[in-house]
Amino acid sequence: MRKKTTYILSLFIIVQQFTHAQNINILVANTKSKIEQVKDYTALGKMKTNVAFLKLPIANVKVYFKNPNKFKLKSEKGVSFVPKGSMNINLNSIFTENNFTIIDAGSEKIDNIPVRVAKLLPNDDNNDLVLTTLYIDPVRLLILKSKTTTKESGTYELKMNYNKYATYSLPDKILFSFNTKDYKLPKGITFDFDDGTTNSSTPKTEKYKKGEIEILFSNYEINKGISDDIFK
């Protein structure tokens, strides 16, 4: 009798674990489907760049996206400080890689909102992507935070706040965090640059740790059609 009870209990645990694993796959799939309802969009925004060794004003920007992975961010002056790997600003880029294994990493809270944590591991060893971690609001099917680690460009973190355009999974505000230590300015572009050699209250070792880009979006135009010429 004891052996039978143990067997039934073990079987129950296995089934429960299998069902839980299925649920995280379904959650990711449903979240992906909600994001993919947007085939293209343009949006206006104000971008604030916080990098210790650069002094940049708040910029008016326009963002363009076209499914599956065409993305462009342009400032009113024609140039913007956007680090390598900035495609992670666009949520659709998370799912351009379809061949991955999903691992249930439990539950957490972001700004007191309960989220499920899913880790996406690419099955292709040659992929530059190492790991993507998604923090998903299971009620609204919204990604509140993502963390992406790559072989070439380090780790990037993206936090989203939603309001008016939540039904399209489009954020009203994003905060994009990245490592600045290996960043190089694009050729031909100059800014008010501080290389840490002048007197400063910030130690030089602190200047190259983390950078942040904050964008407040407005005036989305969704699924209106965008020419491919925009992205050339």
C-alpha cells in the first residue's frame, strides 16, 4: 500500500511539473502573439541619454518599425546615441529567434506587479544571443522587463511602462540600460565628450559601467504601412 501511495504521489508531482512547464510555454506563445499583432508603427518620443562620459540634451526622436525586424530610431538632428545592440529596444526583436528552449524561472514582482519569469535559451550554439530573460505580466500578457545577454555586445536590460497602447503591447515609456565600457562613438559624430582625464567628482572607474536611455513615447501610428525605403 505504501509503495502504491508513493508511486501515485510521484506521478502527481511529475504531471504537475509537466503542466507547469506547459503553462510557461503557453504564456510566452500568447505574449508573442499579442506583440505580433503590430505589423508596423511609427511613434514620436523624447529621448534622454544618461552616460557619464557624454553630455547630451534631451532629443526629440521618431521611431519606425516594420515586421519582422526592421527598426530605426532617428533624432530631429539626424543622429542619436544608440549603442550596438539597441534592437533590443524593440520588443519584436526578442522573438526573431524562434528556435529556443523556454525554462520556467518562477515568479517575481516588478513595481508590485506579479510576473512570471521565462528564460529563453537559443538551440543554435552559433547564435550571438546567449540568454534572454522575460518578466511577463500574465494577466495583461505584457513584458515588463527583459534582460538579454549576447556574446559580442554584453548584457542589455529593458524596462517598460504601459498605458494608452497596452492593447498593442506598445510601451509609453522604456528604460534601456547597457554597459558603456566598450562603446565607441560612430565615425564622424562628435559630442561634448568627457574621457575622465579632467577633474571630476565622479571616479574614472565609475564612468564606464552603465548607461541608460529613457524614451517617452507619444502619437503612435499603428499598422498604417511603412515603406522599406525608410530603413535604408
